Amino acid sequence: MGAAVRRAVRDGAAGFRLPPHAGWGIAFVLPAFLLLLIFRVYPILSAVAVSFTDYDLFSTPSFTGLSNYSQLATDPQFRQSLLASITYVVGVSIPTWGIALALALAFDERVPFRNLLRTGAFMPVVMTAVPVAVVWKFLFHPFGLVNVFLSRFGVDRINWLTDQSTAMPALIIVGIWRAVPYFMVIFLAGLQAIPRDYYEAASLDGASAVSKFRHITLPLLRRTSVLVIIMTVIVTMKAIMNPLIMTGGGPAGMTRVLPLLIYQTGFQYYRMGLASAMSVVMLLLVLLFTVWQLRLFREKT
Amino acid sequence: MRGSLRRSWPLPRVSATVFVVLFTAFALVPVAWMLSSSIKSQGEVFQLPIQWLPSRPAWLTYVQALGRYDFGRYIGNSLFVSAAITAMSVVLSSLAGYGLAKYRFPGRNLLFLLVLATMMLPLEVILVPMFLITKQLKWLNTYQGLIVPMAVEAFGIFLMRQYILGIPDTLIEAARIDGASEIAIFYRVILPLCKPVLATLAIFSFRESWDLFMWPLIILTKDDLKTLPLGIALFESAYQTAYNELMAVAAVSLIPVTLLFFLFQRAFIQGIALTGLKE
């Protein structure tokens, strides 16, 4: 009895003793995690808090309960913005997935001047976001290169960025242009991870190129594919530069995607509470995708 | 002859080549057009038929464009801010990655979960509260306000942790037996082994910070702190029709990242492939 108590006490004490060098471990992670807490975690929590208030940045915030959220529920501008975001996200991510995969497969063939071409194809990723927006705005100018090119095929001049039906497609083209090379690299890495002998074995069995693609490449790239889709969704959901510079959200709000609406609501109309409520909604959307991603990977492993 | 040509150029290879060439052209035309327009006079930019290489290159466009604003200042600010963010982020990520990978302490798993949870978080979503906290710190219109909130990246911590996990513990234990301090172990044993991933992280971090736009846009009002992307946007809204000069400014802003890319192409591409490891 006494021995058992002593053992329990000793085990308990051992449980409280820190592992060796634990202090150093904490010291190493501390600076980064302090910043992470102050500039990432706290802002998320505070966004939720501010979303329940009316706050113009100058006077003290006043608690208004769920009124920001109920306003969002009926706000046609918010609904239009949500729709614009979804259009942009779907419009960019699905073609990007297909083109990036096809391009990775093509580069995996013995293409001449492969390295040179790959470097060229990669240039959109090397370009930074503001110059991209500025250059494409010029390309989509009514007298710009895009219309000059199309006129050779007899297409009449299009006012790409000021016409309600073409502004969003124009932004989507730029989005695809920028995203494809990036995700091509991820697909190429995925392709290189597939053992060559799988293909050799399939060739010995007389499998055609198409069936090798369907039965080896596609299934083994599933993980990469899902990842690419989720990453493109998150990257395109937060895109703001092109609409901000190329269209300013217009014409008639057709390209006012969610991040742009949040920026305008918060920093042009100083409605921090409402902007925070929008942020929370967007945060939930991102979270939904992240959870979905984690579940998909957990199923696989 | 014909037979051998057919054998070395089977249909998949031909179609792959055509597709790759077409896409590369699509990828490069905007870049080429930017460069070509930047050495034209304003009257020439919309002239038809297109002259890709103007007969008399107007190199003065660059001088003229860069003289319109204090671009020297903007470029200096961008270089300083990007270098500071990169240095801080590399140091903080490698320290934290090492701590998470090789030490056991209470709360470690919770911290790692935090890294995973914030890794995919787009900054654009928390711009409003980040602005509010920076305002509380009285860091609006300061260099520290530009740098510190951007200097920690969950993905960097994750990347370093994954990489350092692969370094055998026996190396660390041997150094401990030799009497090395924990800091010396990090500095002399771990960091030299991390060189490739550190290069990747640094390039990635520099590219991201060189590109920062929304953050400086909302926290800066003072002109002498403005970074290059803000300068370009400023130029764009004031001289909308001076396309040749606008393209010159854009081209200049692309130099640092392009240089990094051509110098460290392998690490650059490796970095992107590594983002595919997020899980």
C-alpha cells in the first residue's frame, strides 16, 4: 500500500518533470510563435469581435450584435460580390487544373529545347503581381495587342475591361496565365514521383498511351490533383490585384470580388464592422476548403 | 530517312511539342510586349503594323518614367523592406522549425497544429484586424509596421520543420557529448545541413515581400516610405495613357526577382514544388 502510493507520487512527479532541453525548445520556437499569435491568431479573433460592432476607425466601436451579418444576408452588393468571386474561382481553377496537367505531361515527353521552353513558360510566375496587372490592362486596351491579334480572325474590337460581359472573362484569362506555370511545376514534381517501371511494365503488357494515362498517371496523381485544385481555389479566392488595377471592380460591380469589396468597405468607406463580418464569412469559406482538404488526405492515409 | 524521322517524332511527341510551344508563346508575349513598348515613343505604342523591335529604340523612356516620381526612394524602400522580411523570416522559421522538430516540450503539438491551421490563411482576409492591431501599436507609417507583421510565415516554419525532421538525431547527440551548447548545435550542425531549403525559403520570401501591395497600401500614407509596387500603382493612376513609360517602370520592377530566378533557378522551382507538399 505504502509502496504503491510512493510509486504513484514518483510517477506523478516524473510526469511534471520536463523532458531534457525542453527549455531550449521553447526558446527556439518562442519568437516566431509570438509574432504568429500577435499578427495572425489575434487578428482572426479580433475580426470576429469587430464584426459584431459598428466601427468607423475614429470613434469607439459600438456593439450592434448580428446586424452586420443580417445586413450581409440581404445586401445585393455582397451577393453580387460573392457571385463574382465564385465565377472567378471556378473560371480560373478548373481550366488551370486541366492546362497545367496537360502542360506537365507534354513537358514530360522528349520535347526539343525542353529546358529553354520550360523557362519561357515559367515567366508568368517570375513576374510580380502589380506589373502583371499593369501589363495586361494595356494588352486588353481597345487598341491593345489582344484586339489586334483577334482582328486577324475578323473579330470586331472588344472593349474588354469596360464591357459587362467581357470584363470577368478578361480577368479569368490573366488568372489562368499566371497560375498555369506555377501548378505545372507541382504536377511535374508529382509526375517525377511515379516510378518509371510502372510504365515499362505496362508497355510490356501492351498497354496503350491512353490506358497508361488512365490507369497509372491519373490515379497516382490524384493526391497532387486534389492539392492543385484546393490551392488554386485559395489563391484565386484571395486575388485582388487584377480587379483593383485593371477594372476597379467595374463595370457595374461585375468584377468586384470579395477581397476587393472588403478592402473598399473597410478602407474607403471606413465600415470596419461590416468589412470584418465579410472577412469572417470569407474565413469560413477558406476554412471549409482546408477542412475538406484535410479530410481528403486523411481518407488516403 | 523518312522512317527514322517517324520513329523519333511519334505523334505524342509532336503534339506535346506543339502544345508546349503554343503555351510558351502565350506565356511570353505579354513580357515581350512590355519590353517592346517600353522602348517606344508614346505615339508608337498603338501603331500598326506592330513593330516588335522599334527601328529607333527610345531608351530615354526609362529615364523619363523613373524621373516622374521618387522611384529611387521607392526602389530603396522595397529592397530594404524585402531584405528585412526575408532575413527575419528565414531566421525565425529555421529556429522555430528546429525547435518543433528536435525538442520535446509541453504544447509542442498544439503549436504545430497552429502552424498547419494558419498556413493556408490568406492575409487578405485578416487585413482589417491586422491594420487595427498595427494601428494600436502606433506602427502605421513606419518601417517596422511594414516589416514585422509580414516577417513570420507559417509555411516557412512548416517547411523547416519537415526538412529538419530528416536530419538524424545522432548528429545532435554527438555534438552534445562533445560539449557543444544548444545554440552552437543549431548554428554549426543544423544550419549548414539546411542550406538548400534555406535558399529556397529565402527566394520565396523575397519574391513574396517584393510583391507586397495591399499591406503597404493600407498602412502607409507617407510618400517617403512607399514601396515600388505602390509607386507603380501611383504612376498607373496618374499617367494612364503613358503606356511606354508605364511599361518601363513595370520592367524595372521585375529585375530583382527575374535575377533571382536566373541565378537560383533550381531553388526557385524547387520551392514551388515544395508548396505541393502541404498536407
